[in-house]
Amino acid sequence: MYLAYDAVGWFGMPEEVAYYPTLIRTGVDGKGVAILRYADFTVTLNVGKTSNSFLPSEINGLRDAIVMDNPAELGQITYQDKDGQEHAIGRNPIPIQCWPRRATSQPLSMTQAITRRNT
């Protein structure tokens, strides 16, 4: 559930968490949906070991989004405005190798990439 670590690193500890697993034959979760509730917004995470997705990850606003190619490595980050136009806001931020470093470096990399955006 590295994506959960990413979400907590970016947004802080949620007020409430729910996880809805899809169990495989052995009784463990093969995939699932985690919902992290905050005071002013909700984060939904689709995670899994038994399925693949080639879609980018997104942080959605009301009419815009931040799109990441891979939240674990943050190779490219773009801002997609309300008209669907993409604006590069980060490319090749600090690579993240493992969880202990992720806890501090990844949110910092994300913040640096977003605040360096040229509009």
C-alpha cells in the first residue's frame, strides 16, 4: 500500500479511513479501494496486486487535476486546467528509492515541483 504512504505524506493523517478489499482464494486482499476522509476533501485510492493499470495517477480538483506518471517515483508531473490543457510542472524530481526516504523526500519533491511551475 505504498500509495497510502504517498497520500498520507502529501495530505497528512486522515480523520477516517475505510478499506474495501477484494479477497482472493487464499483469503488475502488481491486489490481494493481505500477511502481517506479529511475535513474538507476525500482521497480515494485504487490499489492491487492482482491487477495492472497503465493510467497515470491524479489528484483531482473541482475542474482541474495534477497528473503524475508514477507517484512512487514522480518522473513527470503536469497540471491539467479546466479546459484540458496540460502544463508541465515537474520533470525528474528527486527519485524516491524506499519507504523511510519516501516519508520526507517525496512530499518535498511534489511540493517543489508544484511551486516551481511556470504559468
